[in-house]
Amino acid sequence: MTNRNEKTTLTDADLHRFTGTAHYWRTGSPLHPFVYTDGVRYVLENGGVYWLLDIIGEWQRARSVRSNTALQQLQFWTLTVKADHSAEVICELDKGKVVVRQKILYTDFPLPKIEFYLEHMWAFWATTTPLRTRPQDNGVLLLPSEY
């Protein structure tokens, strides 16, 4: 495991080895209403994009996302990095149906693009347990290969 401030090389080939997860991870932040998989943890540790969890988590509270029943089932998140190291984060309901778009002024994320799926957010909003300590009481952020 690497230090949160350290990054190693991250390649697309690294991500294809994740086809499921052995553990569900959480940050402990109330801003992150989801758990995440081993593949996402690998990306966070080796790509240094912990801030992306904040962006995805904050958007879950937006009325346009929270009130959309289709988005409560499945969301498609993409981080696209441009040559000048600026970036854009989008969330799609379906291919080409962008519901969230956020510009990032600078990132040193090593890949030009990465995608995540966020599923079962309805479980988070439907659960009345205040701590939501069980994975099934949360949404799940995962890599497409882990779906």
C-alpha cells in the first residue's frame, strides 16, 4: 500500500485485472455515501485521485441526481484529462446523456481517461440506520471491469 501522497505508475492494463472485489472500502468521510471496491482503491492509491471521491459524493446530494430514480440505480462517471492537465468529470445517465459536468483546473492523474460506475445509491437513501456500517446500506463505486 502506498502513502496517500505518493503515486506510482498507473496503466490501463493494471485496471483490467480487477474483475470483482474481495473487500468493500470506505473513507469514513460523511461526504462519501458509498463504499468502493479493490479496483477503485488501487486507482486511488496509485493515481492519487482521492479528491474524485469528494466530487462524486457531493453530487449525490444534488437534487438533480438524488431525485432521479435511474441514477439511484446506476451512474456512469468519467474523468477525462487533457494535455494541459486540466480535466473534466462527467456523470452520465446513459451514453451521451450527461447529467453532471465539472471542470478541474489541474490534475496530475496519469491516465487520459478513467471510468467508474456507481450503483445502488437507492440503498443509501433508503436506509435509516444512521451509521450505515454495512456495505449493503451504501452505494458501491466500482470499475467497469468489476461490474
